[in-house]
Amino acid sequence: MKKVLAIALALGLAVTAAYAGPMGPVKPTMGRFGLEFEIASDQRDMEWSSNAADKSRAENLYFLGRGTYGLTDKVELTVRLGGASMDEVDVADVNGTEATFNGSTEFAWGLGIAGILYDAGTWNIAGNANYLAHSGHDGTITPNVSLTASNQDFDYSEWQIGLQVQGKYDQFLPYLGVKYSDATIDHNKYNGKTGRADSESDNNVGVYVGAGFDLTPQWSGYVEGRFVDETSFGGGIRYTF
């Protein structure tokens, strides 16, 4: 019971220090390091903090390297480094016309923690917390292509915490979870002007489903989809030392 409470507390604290991206299967191994390559794309509905009726859509494409380390056989830490390409679409509602900010590809980084909360042998309950950030996106706005890169400067950050049920079938590890997430776009400069209001997540509660698979004792991978709060698909492949 004490171990379960300790893991739950660690996952709660991780929300303030962990960074997002795919959730992935949770299968820590004490003292083992892992290296993983992940690719994912997502779309998330946003709203301007100054006017909730004014909607936009964040579109991200990630190429990430993830390092993992098993603190115990129940808790695993992760670090993510890579690149993120971000666009923001201001939909045709309040403004009457749709405009797309075509953002640059920038450095992305993040941290995470995952843990097994209850293990019943052939299945378990796991917690997963992540946060991902990338900043300094500049670019142009279409259809007004006369705006230059110096007119735009956006930062993006997102965190999520999830609870998932995982099955164990030989080399196959399916999982299903529910999560709470939040994302923010900071408009440091928009159309050459500073002080523009931020965009915030329109929806915060979502579900995700995925499956992990072991190829060899060292090589494993997974595929995943996330829905409701965002629409995202991704996957990764890991080598465990």
C-alpha cells in the first residue's frame, strides 16, 4: 500500500515537471536504460483567452528521441529531445475567414514519469505523466503571404496525466486509458505586434488506446491513438540496454 501511495504521489508531482507527447505502454525495469525513437502528429482545438468564441487549431508534427531509466520495477523516468513543426489555423468563425500560421521547425524537449499502480499478473493499472515544450516558431501567415518571418513568434507547451489499464499477452501489451491534458500557445509576436492574447485548450479530457509489442529481449515498439481532447497518432521503437 505504501508503494502504491508513493508512486501516486510521484505521478502527481510530475505534472509540474514532466513534459507531453505519446503516452506509451508502461513497463519499467529497475536499473535498465532505454533509447527510443518516436514520431507523432496531433491536432488540438484551441480558443483565444481573450475571446472563447474565437477558435483556432494547433497542428504539430514531432520527431523525438526518448531516453528512459527504470528507478524500480514499478517507476520509470523519461527525457525527450527532438524537433517539432507547428502550425496554427485561425478558423473562420469570429474573423469570417480562415488563416494559417505556417510555423518553423524548432527544438522540442520534455520529461516524464510512469509507474505501475497495481499489478494483477496478466493485467495492470499504470499512471503516466508527460509534458512537451517547443518555442521560437516563426513563419508566415496565409493567405496573406506578405507577412515575413519577423512578424511571428509563437511558443507551445502541453502537459498531460493519464491512467491506463494494460494487458499482458506474451509479447503483446495492449492498453486503454483516460487522461487530462492542457496546452497553451504563447503569442510573443503576432502580425508584428506584441501582447496578443494566448490560445488555450478547448477540451481537456480525452482517451487513448495503443499496443506495445516485444520484438526481441532488447527491441520493442508501440503504436497509439489519442482522441477527444486532441486527435493524435504516433508510435515508437525502443532499444533497452
